Amino acid sequence: MSIHLHLRAVAEAEIRDDHTWLAAFMGKAWENHPDEYAAGIADSIDKVWSSVNDLYAAAEVLDADADKPWTLPIYGGRPVAHSMDADPSNPPLMILNPPGVSQAADFLARVSFEELWNVARAKLAGWGRDEAQARQEFLDHHRDLQGFYARAAAAGHGVVKAVWA
């Protein structure tokens, strides 16, 4: 079974706070994901996004910033509520507003992957996986998220997040 966290940069004026509309928008974006990924306006993480969040949570050990910007790249934003007549098969959705996107971009630009990895390595490299392979996988996710959030912040965009199963 494949499950993905899908992130899509969107101009704030184009985001409708309506679950049915956003689910349709994100569904179309998911169909076009390879092109949108290549254009730098989308990203996705297959299955391990919670572990990527665990990598960023290591920042709390390194810096007890009260704002906790490490929470923003993966789980940051506000949930978009289903309406009573919404299709229950629609994905969970979240919207991270442009200031949150900028905070996420700033966090990702200044945090040291090596320091995060040193704190979180034991937890993330487990389950019989080769540590070098796991490290590279998380580094690749980190670099993708750095670029994605930097571009979204520079454009003043928000980020819509969906979970696809």
C-alpha cells in the first residue's frame, strides 16, 4: 500500500477554505504531480513523513525555540474541516499560511541536517535498514523540502497538504 503526504504551493488568494473544493484541487494537482514537482511547486513524501517530522523534532533538543518552527514543514498548518456532506474518502487536508511557510523555509535554511541526524539517527536508521541508505533518504527529503519551502516563501505562497492512500 502506498501512502503519501502531498504538499502544493498555492497563492493565498487562490486557496478556498472549502474541503470539497480543496480535495478536488489537490486531486488534480496529484494527477499532475510529476510536472508540478519538476516546476518546483509540489513535493511529496512516501510513507515516511512522520519519520521526517521526527528528524526535525530533534531540533527541540538542539534549540528550545518557543515557536517550535520544526513542527511546520510536515504537520504545520490548520486542518480543513469536512462538511457534513463531504465524501469520507476525501483526504485529510491542511493549509499552512504564507507566514508559516516563511517560518518553515527559515527553519529549513538554518538547521543543520548533520546535527539533526546525530540526534535522531538511532530512531531513524533502525528496523534493520542500512544506516548510510537511511541517512541519504532523509537527506534527500530534507533537501527537497528546503527547496520547496524556499520557493514557496519567496513567492509569498501558502502550502496545502493532503494525505493520499
